[in-house]
Amino acid sequence: MKLKNYMEDAIRNTLDELLEKDVKDACKCSRCRLDIIAHALNHMLPKYVVTDKGHTFTRVAEMQQQFATDILVALTRGIKKVSKNPRH
Ligand SMILES: [Zn+2]
């Protein structure tokens, strides 16, 4: 059994979709991606789940609307912040 922060998967998946569809001018290098994810995670409450697979896959469509909106806001702020001061 493993303890997993489900918020991290949700944020990673949402960032992938955002960078593909909506935010084409943001840097997509691994350093910037991780900085954006860290920023967003620091502004969201963690959601821990116990899983026996060590992995839970969560699509945005399966989430509650407010939850998805909060993630989008946190990621958008992270993208703006990292774009101003990229550390790559
Ligand atoms: Zn970068």
C-alpha cells in the first residue's frame, strides 16, 4: 500500500493539457515544468489517498468543477511567475 498525494497527479495532468492547448508560448523544459508544478502544489491543499497500485490516474473531467478551476488558477499563476523568472 502506498500513500499518494492525488493533487500532484491532478496538477501534472492539467499542466500537460494546458501547455498543449492553451499556453503555447510558455517554456516547456523540465525545469520550468517542475517549477510550475511546485508553485501550484504549494498553493493547493494536498489530497492524500491510499492506493495499492502506487499510482492513481485522475483526469480533469472526473474531478469536481471547483477543484479543476482551483488547479487551473494555481497553474496559471505558476506559469506567469516562472515565465518572468525562468531558472533554466
Ligand atoms: Zn524552461
